[in-house]
Amino acid sequence: MKRGEKVVLLLMAVMVVGVMARNWWVGRGQGVRDRTIPFYTTATPALAKQGAELYRQNECRQCHSLWTVRNMMESVPAPALDGIGSLHDESWFFRYFSAKNPQEIIPSRLKPEYRMPSYASLPETDRHVLAQYMASLKVQDWYLADTRKAEYEKLTGKEYHP
């Protein structure tokens, strides 16, 4: 090996050992975050099936993502719905889906074509199912603060202060 190659190899080894040491240092002791997927649902299988079907029928996926790994190249314009039920309850969702103008409840900076449409014309039972389903989409407590901050800043364009 030439001298330059040895130097590059040595630098790479130092970097790898440094990253490993940092990960060990950060991961030891208390305060270690659970590395599992933070999202879960409290929906029954029947509700999950009905809710997913309404989500598909109303083309919610055109703007929102749900239960997906996000691809940086395929971002969706509206907030992800994973964990949204930890932010609002079922009655809030029903009122939101029943509003003639949802932007009166949550103002949006999104372009008009990406703003939440009104679902007031959906049958009341469908709005109730959607509200129950959205309220069932939960997030682990340790992840909730970051979710609230991201939703607020994306929707309002203002810095979040709890």
C-alpha cells in the first residue's frame, strides 16, 4: 500500500470508531428512546377496514400519507396522518369533517388545490367512521411532542412554542 492509501484507510478507521463510540455513549444509561415504530392504532379490525376503505374512496392518499415509509422524492403536501389521533379526539374529527370550510378550523398555507376539502356532503355515518378511524391513529408518548411541532409548523408556517 502506498503512503496516501494508508492515511485514507487510517482516517476511515478513526471515523468508524468515532461514530461507534458516539452511538455507544448516547445509547447508554437512561433516556434511551424506544427505537420501535412509534405509530399504532386502537381501531378494531372492522373499524380499520371501514376507515381504510373510506380513506381510499375519498382519495385521501393524494395529499396525506398513512402507514408508509416516506420517500424524500415523493413527499405529500399535507400532514402525515400517522399518530394524528393523539392530537385530536373523535368529536374534533367529526366536527372537522362536517365543516363546510375546514380551513376555518385549521388555517392552511397550502396551495388551494392541496387544501383539505369539505366532507360535509358525505353521509353522517361515513363521517363518524372517518372520525373514529382518525382518532384511533395514535403515536407513542415520546414521539408526540415532535409530531405536534411538525404539524403546527407545517400548517401555520409559524414556530411552535408549547
